[in-house]
Amino acid sequence: MRTLLIDTEYELEDCDLTSFESPISAFDYEVVVWHPARTHLKLIGSTHSKFENCPAPNQNVSVLWRAAIERRKTEFARLLELGRTVVIVLSPALRIALDTGERHYSGTGRNRVTTTLREFVDLMVAVPVDLQVGQAVGLNIELVHQRISTLWKRTEHQWIYRAYFNTVPGIPLLKIAGTDLIVASLVQDQGRGMTILIPELWIPSDEEGEGDPAEGQGPDDEDTDPLDSPRALLEWIRLLQEPSAIERPEWFEEYRFESETKRLADQSQLENQIAALEAALEKLKAEHAEDERWKWLISAQGAALEAQCKRAFELLGFESLESEPGRADLRLEHEGQVIVVEVKGVTKSGAESHAAQLEKWVATELEHGVTAKGVLVVNGWRHVPPFERTQANFPDQMVKYSTNRDHCLVSGLQLLVMARYVLEDESKAKEFRDLLVQTSGRLSQHDDYTAVLGRVVDVEATDDE
């Protein structure tokens, strides 16, 4: 498998290494691997001028690069028509400001100014696939498709992504962990050639941290040969090419050995079981994430706390109203009664200033002809574990202020307890709604978190002698 490496940072036995702008043709090779970002970096290093933060080569060099881009673009497309493989290290746009050869003149004599007219060209136009990508740099990548599993097993911790697909061409192979953003794909050309778009394989350098985009935090390379990963890449490509080495007639799949038939049935059964297990696992993960969001009521502040408070009030049966900027965090309604809610996540207790802010929202509603009930939700002592929260969430002087103004003071913990009760028994919602609307001052019930939330303590095992 004759392989040409274009601007890669590694050299391999049985592979030829060249540069993008070199006249050496790619047609002599079955596999071509190109690292566009390194081509661009090389051009930046050799070009002293920049235009709009892009390398701006002189007229002669611009002619060379314009021709090189067109030539490589044509070569890559023809290689696919010939059934060969082009591997591209995925990158965001890599712009070059090429000299068009045209000049614009202004002024006369000593004041004459010559302006070089430039044209922006993206190196990535040479890629034989229509790319729509976003820019991002990171290390956490997950497997998506089994077609890359053999390579993944050998290189799992040796990838760095620099871009992701906005529109995915071909078969998705890898994604950014915890997202649906694809960073590797395989595109099968009609001429049976393949374009493989992959993240960068991180090659450890002799100098610690050099070449690592994550500020010296690259994948773990201890006790590994720096060339193991690129070798694994080429071996995987060789495996991909094997099934297409023999042309299969249309009737090929209609004839099977008895062992094939049984194996395919077993395979199908296992795949169905795996799909069912994966679906069950995703459901459990979603339910776990949902439960963790409820704990925001006793841990969070700001927008996260406000969002979960809104969900809790809606669960209790309140209807959310649109809240204009500069007004209450939440506006609710039930049976004609408007409720304005101020939400605070603090590391100590609530303060009278919080109640004063709530009273401002009540007064604002009154200015608009609406008599509103004020509810203050304070997630106090949020850095303290629930079982250690022994101090009052609302000081006595604050309670007096709020009682006189018909405010309901409720802690994030109390709201959590009520919400979890309703998740178990919807009939309790009316009781809790009435309690919130009718309470003046501190809510005195539902502050026992142990009714809905248990504490998990890891007990260190000891050996009995």
C-alpha cells in the first residue's frame, strides 16, 4: 500500500513524505494523508507579511500556492475516481491572503501610495468533500461507529480535535464526548474511493508541551512509541480497503454457508440486545440527569437555580407568565392570583435586602394595576451539606419585615421537598400551592430533606485480623 504523507509531523517506513506545494504527484500512491493545519503553519512561518491576520505571501509565492491548491484539489478528486483513499486531518478554515498581481494607486509624487490587492483563499478548498465545520480544540472524544473501533482501541487517548462538522458528510465515526458534535467521518465516493476526515493524532515531541494545543495538557504518552498511532492509522486504512479489493457480483450475498446463516442470526440477535441495552442505559442516564437537576434547588445560584425553581412551581400547578427585563425573576399565576418570585442562591442566610427587592417587584406589579403575592426563594448556605445546615435560612428581623408585607419565605430545600412529593403523588400539588399563596412570613413545613433525599456515605473497608 504505497502511501504519501503531505506535511505530516511524522515519517514512517515504507511511506514517502512531501510538502503540499511540492510538484511530486499523488497519482503514484494508493493512500494520501494530508495535514492542512501544518501546511498553513508552515506558510505562516515562511511568510513575513500578514493581511487581516492571514499569511500574505508576495506575488511570486502567491502564484506558486494558487497553482498548488488547484493541482492538489484536482489530484485528490481524481484519486477518489480511481478508487483510492485520501485522509484529511480535519481543520477549520485556513485562509491565505494571496497577491492577485493587481495594484491600486492613489496620490501623486512623493505622496503616491501603492496598494496590493489580495484574494482570500481557504486551503481547505482542496479537500474533495463539501465541508461545513465549526472551530473547537479539545481532547475528549468518544467512539460513534464500529468501523473505526480497531483504530480506536489502539489510539483512544491520542486524539486532538480542532474542528467539528456542522453538517456531517458520510458515516460519523467519532464525536466530542458528551455531545452530538461529530469530529471524524468516512465518505465513500461513487468511484469506490474513500475520503477519511479525522482529528489530529497527537505525536509526543522531545520537548515537553511542544506542539500541544491544550497548554501543555496533551494525551498520556508515557512509555509509548510516538509512531504507534500513525502506524495504527495506516493499518486501519489497509483493513478498510480489503473488502473492496475483490469485486462482488450482485448475486454474491444470495448464497451462504450454513455457518454464515447461523452466525448472522446470532449477530442480529446480539445487535438487538445491545440496542435494547443501550436504549435502557440512555434512559437511566437521562433520569439520573433529571434527578441531579432537582438538586440544583439546594446547590445552585443564578440562572440554573431560577430555571429549576420555575420547573418546581410549574410542577406544583402554577402557570408561568412572561417576565419582562427589570422585573421579577419569575412571574406566576394561579386561579387569577399573580405571584412574583425573587430567587437567590447564597452562601449564608437570606437578607432583608432580598425581601426589599421582592417588595419592589410587588410594587411594580401594583403600578400596572396588578395585586401580586410575593414569594422569596432563598437557597441559603448552599456550600454547606444539607445535614450540616443548622443555622436559620431567614433571620428573625427579615421574617418580621416580610410578614408585614405578606411575603412567603421558602428555602430551596423546602421547595425541593414539595416538588419531590408531587413527583410521587400529584394530588399533593394543591395543598402545596395553597400553602405558598396563604403563608405570610417563613414557611414552617417541609424542611426535612431526609424525607426525599438520602445521604450516601462511603465506608472504607478494613481487614479483620
